[in-house]
Amino acid sequence: MTDFVQLCVAGVSIGAIYAMAAIGFVLLWQTSNTINFAQGEFVVLPAFAMVLFFVIFRFPFAVAMVATVLVSTLLLGFGVKELLVTRLLKMGVLPLVIATIGLSLLIRYSLQQFWTPLALPFPAIFSRDPIRLGTIVVSLEELGNILFAAATIGALQVFITHTKLGWAMQAVAQNRTLASVLGINVGRLVTITFMLNAALTAIAAILIAPVYLVKYDIGVSLGLKAFYAAIIGGFNQIRGALLGGLLVGVVETLSAAYISSHFRDAFALVILIAVLLLKPEGIWGVKEEWA
Amino acid sequence: MRRGRSVQPLLAALLTLLAVTSASPQSVIKLPIVAEITGGGASVGAMWRDAVNLAVEEINRKGGILGMKLETSVQDTQTDPPTSVAVMRRVLNDKPFAIFGTVYSSSTVANMDITRQAGVPQFTGSESVIISQKGNDNIFLTSFTQDTGMAKQVRWLLDDLKAEKIALVWVNNAFGKGGHDMFVQFLKERGKAPVVDISTEVQQADFTPELTKVRASGATHVMVYNHEEENARFMIQLRKMGLTVEPVGETTLCAQTTITPGGAAVNGAKCHVGLTAGSPIPLMVDVSRRFQEKYNRVPDHNAFKGYIGVHMLKAAVQRVGGWDQAKVRACLHNNVFTTAEEAGLLMDLYVNEKGSLDRPSFIVEVKDQKSVVVKTVGMLGGPYNVRPCK
Amino acid sequence: MPLGRWALRGLALAAALALCVVLPSTLDQYKLYVMSLTLVYAILAIGLNLTLGYAGQISLCHAAFMAFGSYAVAILGQHGVPFEIGLVIGVTLAFGWGLVLGFPALKVKHHYLAMVTLGFNIIVFLVLRNWESLTGGSFGISNVARPAWGSLSFKSDRAYYFYILAWAAVVVASAYWILTSRWGRAFRAIRENEMRAEVVGVSLMNYKLMAFAVGAAYAGMGGALFAPLLGYIDPGAYTLDRSIQFLMMVVLGGLGRFEGPFIGALVVTVLPEVLRGSEGLYLIIYALAVILMMLFMPKGLVGLWDLAWRSSRSVISPSTSSASPR
């Protein structure tokens, strides 16, 4: 029984990380029909930036964090949107999907070639000392990840439902043409969404880096899990990303321990395929309209 | 005109290829390096390549082998077996004397038949046991395979560490499976079995399932057999969970590429390794220093393998007394080579009839984030006889 | 009298075939291998182009279909079963699974379909890796037998090249036939606009299913021919990365264009050889090329000669406008 709880805590902790990566993914889809296959790499690049600012340049942690978020927002948010997405959106979903696949490969192999193919250490943000609660052992790192992710998602939810910008985003998500007719500058809003996504992935990177270590290929598995999370939970709801992330994390961890570690990667997939066939909009998702 | 346009790129490509593969002068011995320079194996291939180049450079400076200078070239396999096959075929067109590479076992298994058909001896950095099981008399490993390595590992675990209950955590690919199968087999021969046997995936981030199982089993030792990054993550999480089980490993757990990302969490790990930069053997210390001078980084076991491979060739050619591929091949089977005759070998070694090695190895412990040698382990078998090759 | 587009294509193909038959006598084993590999990849690319380029169905699991062909041939070959039977079984397996996956293709669209196929690829990989007794697991299968008809053996590289060429010709001819038939017209209609196609009477279900299944069958064929070429197969050759490699191949060549797969296969196989000096940059160059292509040349490399072709013609007729499906 204690093992079960231990596994659940771990599953929720890693699931929180998946959720962080999945939220921005959902936002992008909602507002601009962009499926960002490079979402994993959007986390890897800020992780490397953190190493640059915090480990190499030795800025204080807060400064490094702010610098990373700024760089990410500029490059991966503003940059990607203006240079790639604006033009490609007009051509339909497929060219954009393919371009983001290309982008993910570009980022991944450029980091490998021009920085390093090896894993870089990253200092822990939260303490790693074991805290014993009965027979269960957790550390501040697990709890920190969960709390931080929850706080970010909560803040985002508040932003979406209680600010003008948030309402505008909701409007664009529901019906782009109508929103535009109502006077919302859709193009600018999409840019803001991209920048928001980039900021989110940068924050996720800071949480993820101590656990995953910083290596050019950590985005592959992370990006995949983010997709699973987004689709399982609900591709068009932020809390869907949270549910999806937690579900994927917990299922993965429990099934590896109790069913089979050989097929570890398959269980979340089975759920994914079941959801796609039975309720394609996701567990907490809402059926999409033709907009 | 339409056809012209589609044939043009083809012709251009072919012409370039022809130019590139034109014959070169015969006064040098060609030793191409076929390795993983890009793709997942980039760091491994780079170490191999750099060490081979270092060895060749040093040999050339001292006059070459039997008066002939050596020439290397580097070919990238992209860590992709079909590409490695293509690259190997291209390289064979140049009629090289021997080939150095590949390092990844899945590529080596794919391309070693072709080198055998061409009769060009191939020195590989692969360690997987399947390579020595394919009945190929043209392949020569530069380390021992998992059957020798795990035999030594189990012996050390049971005899030296007196391990009672051993858990086994291994990565589910050809490398990990080979090690797993051998480990379990040798344990079985001693009447034991792992109390936990759980597989992991490449790029896995969370090891709580593995760690909870290890904890629940009451294991005294856990044999950690993943790739380097995963080992680092595993160790960090092991310490976070406050487990008291003793981590032991074979090569990868105590490698520098595990210690650097894993940090202090890896301290206390004990491993049986074939090669290590922390080796106290003067010849190895010296090579490590020269490698660092030239390349500004510490060599890993893949670098040592490359270096030793070149000197294996040198020793065989010298013993044969000429540049004869068939004789060199025969010389490199069932034979002992010592550092007395060829210092570059760094340690005495025995090449068995399958092309795999038996050689002394080391027990290391990670202290202060460095791999420190605590004991040297002799060859598994022997005594072996030196066979002449003329 | 101006020849129709497809008639011109037929002529070009015949000429290319002649070239492929004559050229090998001048090539060494390395270039022969590269050509053989290119032909195999072209077969796979034709399949994916059919599914994705013509019928607009995203498939990220072509490597899995390829695996069915490869493993069928390899496993059955170990038991002495003739190569052709293994090939037929592999192709049928791939076709069958293509149908199975085709069903969800009806219910879901685009990105959802991408996820289903992606999931399928990963599951197939896991099964291949873990079902040791059947597939050899991570250790793979070596010495995959090449075809032999009694005393006539295709073991030599040159002989096997011609064997591959023969099957490639069959595949290309069948693709040509499909695309010039009503199937082809239906595919193009679906790709342009599903709703409109349905209104006009195109039975979406049948055509989508067929697109998937036939594309999968071609991939199975490619896989069957691939295994003996390499001689050794392991699950690592059939991962998601490989499927993405084929996707890039088809995109680079030109989606939904008949010549696309050939160019794509040629470029992806031959380019690293030509770029030999730039150690390590090929993948970066590909990725960049794919992005740039999507931005400026969504029709792929084929689009390049479209431009040249069009600018060299004095009369611009409506049938060559870029808006109309090809």
C-alpha cells in the first residue's frame, strides 16, 4: 500500500511536468489551430538558456530565470510566430505541422552539434533531502513541482477568465471569424498566445531540468507525453491539459510497477487511442465547431 | 526537358561521388574510421574517432608501422545501421587495409558481413555479446564482450562484496538485454537469481517504479545497467528516496558521463569497468594526459578502445612481419599480446577465437565525483600462450 | 499534338527504367547499394505520398507497415519459406493493418489521425522489441535470405538490385494506374475539400480506407525488399523517427505529385553522400530545408521545375495553373 501511494506521488509529480508542457500546446491549438510538434524542444531550448545564464554566466537564480523567460518569449514566441506561423497558417494545417516537425529537428540537432551531445548537470531548485511521512519518502522537489504547476495553471485559468486579454483569447478560440468581426486583432492575439506558450515552456524547463537533466534529446519524449496529455485530457480546455498530464504520469508509473516495465510506453498510448476513438475531444474536452 | 531536370541531380551526385572515390597513392596504409558522428551516438563516435586519430598521429611521428605511414579518414554513419552499411561499402572501394568502427552494436552487426566479404579486418568499439556470436572471423573487438565482463562482475559481486540479494535494473535495448542475459546466466551458475528484474527505457525520466520495487524486495545491492544519463537520473532519485541499497554497476554507472550530470548522487557507486581514465596504470595515465592535451577533454572508455584498437593492429602487423590481411586476421585469433612488445596496448590482452578480448580490468568507486580505482582484476581465463604469426 | 501530362510521365518513366537497367553495369558495389536503397525508399515514399499527398491522410506509422514486410520475410526465411511468399504475407499484413487503422481515419481528422498512427508505430515497435521468441527482440535477425528460384539465386548485389528494380517497376506501374483511374480523381477531390467531395458523391469511407491500406501495402513491400538488402534487421529500424524520415522525404520531393517520391528518396539517400565534407550538418540542413520548403515551396522540389517549366512556355494554359490538382 505504501508503495502504491509512493508511486502515485511520483506519478502526479511527473504528470505535473507533462501538464506544464501540455497547457501551452492546448493554448496554441485553441487560438490558432497550430499543432506544435516542436513543443518538446520549446522546453529544451530554455533549459539550455538556463544553463547559460545560471551555470555559465553565474547570474543569480531569479535573474537567470527572468532572462530565460525573456529569451524564450522572444525567440520561440514572437520569432516563431512572425517568421513561420503567420505565413503558414494561411496554407492549412498540414504545412504547419510539417514545418513544426522540421523546427523540432532543427532545434534538437543544432543543440547537439553546436553545444554538446552530452547531458549537462543542472542544480536542484528545491531541496532533495528525503522527507519521511510514515513509510513514504518524498522530497521537496516532488512537492515543489506539483505546487508550482498547480499555481501556474491556476494563474493561467484566472487570466483567461478574468482579464480582457483572456476573454479575447477565449473569443478567438471559439470562433476566429466572429472575433475578428467584433474588432479583436486576431493576428496580434495569436502572437501573444505564442509568447505566452513560450513563457510557459520556459517555466516548465526550469522545473524539468533538475529531473530530466539538460540534454538535446529530452524534448522527444516530453513532447510526445505533452501531446498525449493534451489529447487525453481535452484538447481545448486548459484543465484538460492538467487532467491529461496527471493521468499520463500516474498511469505510466503505476503500470510500469504493477503490470510490465517492458511495455511502459504503451499504456498511456492505449488510453490515448481509446480516447481518440470514443471521445476524440478528450475527457474534459468540448466538441469543436466548424469555425 | 522534364527528364533532363530529374536526371541532372542524379548525374551531379554521381560525378561528385566518382571524384571523391578516385584512387589515392599506394605509399600509405589506409585506415578509415567509420563511426557515429551525428545522431544518437555522436558523443561515443567522437571519442572513438579522436583516439584513433591520436594513435595514428603518434605512430606516424615515430616512423609508421614497418616503414609505412598510416592515413585515416572519417565517415559518419549517422548512428543509422542502413547508412553505416552504405558508408562501409563506400569506404571499401578505396581498398583500405583495416577499418576502425562502428561503435554501436546494431550498426556493427549490420555492416560486419560486408567487411568480411571484402576481407578487410574490422576493429570495432561495440561490446554487445551478439557480435561475437555471429561466427564472423573478421571482426575484432577492442574490449571484452558482456560474457566476459559479466562473468567478472558476478564473481566480484559474490566473492568480494558478498552480495546477498541483488536487484537488477537494466535498459531494454540490445546493450541492456545482452548484459541482462549474461548477468542472470552467471548468477544462475552460482545458484542465485536477481530478487528484482526490471527494465527501463532510453530517455526515461522517472525511476520510482524501479526504486519502490528495489526497496520492497529488501535487496542489499542494486545492479544498475542503463545508459549514462539514465544512470545519473536513477542515482539522483535513489538518494532522494533515501534508499540504503548499495549501487553497483558495469562500465556505464561509474563513467564520467554519468558522474558529470549526476553529481554528488553518484558518490559511493562501485563498478567493474574494463577501461577508465582513472586507471593508475602509467601507460593509461600517459595516454589520458596526451588526449587531454590535444583535445581538451578527458577520454572515456570509447576513446581507450579506439586507441588500443590501432595498437592491436600494429602489434599484429609487426608480429606477422608484413602487410598481409589474411595473416593479420589469423594472428589476431587465439593469441596474447603484451605491452612489452607494444606499449600502446596499455594492458596485456588475449584475443580469443571469436575476436573478443580477455584483459585485466578494474574495480572503481566513485569518490568526490571521480572514478577512483580500488582494485585491479586479472584476466578471466588463462594462462594464455603467445603464438607466432610469421 | 501535345501529349497529355500523364502520357509524358509514362514516357519519362520508361526512360528512367531503361536508365536504371543500363546504369548498374558501370557502378561499383557501393553505388549499387545506394541505388538499391533509393529504390526501396522510393517504394515506401510512393505509398506515403498516396496516403498523405493524394488522399490527405496523415500517417506517421509507415515504418510500422514497413516492419511487417521486413519481419515477415526475415522470420519466414529462417524457416525456409520462399521469399515471394514472405513478401506476399508481409504486404497482406500491412494492407490488413492499413484497413484497421483506416477505420479510425474515418472518425477522426488530421491531428487526431496523426496521433493514432503515431501511437500505432510506437506499439508495433514495443511488440517487435519485446516478443523475443518471434522477432529476436533487440538482437534482431541476421542473414536475412535473398530470393532464389531453384538454381537461380539473387544473392549477388547486382542480381538483387535487378530484383528490387522489377518490383519497383510493378509498384510504380500500379501507382500510375491507380492515380489515373477514378480512384485517383476521387483522392484528389478528397484532398481538396472533403465536404465538397462528399456532396458530389464520392464515398469518403471507401476511398479513405483504400488510400490508407494501399499506402500501407506499398510500405510493406518496401520493407520486404529492405530486409535482405541490409541483411540484418532489428526493431530500431522501425521507430517513429523512421516514419518521420519518410514524411520528410515525401514532403521534400513534393506532396501529391507523382515525381515527388522519387526525388525525395533520391535526395534523402544521396544528399549525405554529396555533403560528405560537412560532417554532422546533414540533419540540420534537412530540417532547415523542410522548414524553408514549407514556407516558400510547399510543393517540394518538384515545385522548382514547375517554375522552370512554366517560365519556359510561351503560352500559359489553365491546366498548368498551380491551383489545380495534379
